[in-house]
Amino acid sequence: MKKGLLMFATLMAAVVIGSLIGDFARGITSLAWLGKIFDIGISTFDLNLKIFVITLGFRINICVSEILMIIVGLLCYPKLSKMLFG
């Protein structure tokens, strides 16, 4: 349970840090590729059942720096886990 929470916290921290790096990098011409955003998902559609309408969809916006930081977080997780839990 503790290791799962550590993994979740590590990945969330990686996403936040990657997002900040991407935002700052967009203003620098040589690092603008780090801020390139990819839109992944399924567009919304409505399921009309006469009584109620269900709208379904899924969309994620992710940038290159977030992907790189997730990889760094996954690589650092085993060492961090071993350091904290022995």
C-alpha cells in the first residue's frame, strides 16, 4: 500500500514538474520542443435514452517534458522506494 502511494506521488510530482518545465520552455526558442502539446483521446459523443442523455469522452493533453519527467520518475522510483522502505 505504501509503495503504491509512493509510486502515485512520484508520478504526480513528475507530471507537475514536467508541466512547469514545458510552460517555461515554450518561451525559449531552442527549447520550444519541450513544450509541444499532444492531444490524445476520444471525442465526446451523446447517448440519448429519451429519459436522460449520457455524454462519454476521454481527452488528455500531454507535453514532451511531461513524458520525459514520467520516464525519469519511473527510473528514480526503485531507488527512492529502497531508500525509504529498506
